[in-house]
Amino acid sequence: MGVFRFSEADPLKPLPEIVSVEVKTDTSQLITAFGQARAYKLFCHKVYLVIPQYVEDIGRIESLRLRFGIGLVIFDSQDSSNPNYKIRRGAIKSEPDCFYLNQHIRKLPDADIKKLFR
């Protein structure tokens, strides 16, 4: 989980955006990964699924991610020194459920909360 925020020098500062990423290197777990990414939409503004670029079911993943607004990032799982991440499709922003967002944030250590939302 991460937080996208603007610079302190920017005159207009919107509220922080919570961004979550589900990374899978095991291509036999892609539908499970998609389900996890979908669940993150409950408490995040944007969610990305990160999968190896050589996937047979990429069309099915593309169709699913389009329906739910999940971004797709692909990478070269054969080259760990240079995975060459590429955003294939951006995530669509949606409003998280604040109850679940706060519940999730409360699980983080206080130091992490301060770092994310200072």
C-alpha cells in the first residue's frame, strides 16, 4: 500500500490517494491474484495487478480488470536484475469505503501511519 500526495510547495493539495498493488509471479495464481486486487478496491482509490508479461490468459485478465477498474502492470519475470515493469493499463480511481479504509490503516504501526499521512 502507498499514498500518492503532492509536494508541500504545491498551492492546491487534494486529499491523499491510497494505491495498492497485488504482485504475482506464479501464473497459476492469476485469478486468485485478481480476486485479491478486487478486494483491495474496498479500501483503496486505485489498485494495480502486476503479473509476468508472458501469460496465456492475459485476455481474460484484461477483460476482468476492465470491468472492475483495476490497473495492469506487466514485467519480465525471467530477468530479476531488470524486470522492466510496464503499465499496460492504468487503474480507474474510485472512492474507498472509509470504514474499511480506517480499519485497515489502524492495523499499521504508528510510525508507518505518520510516514504515509504526514
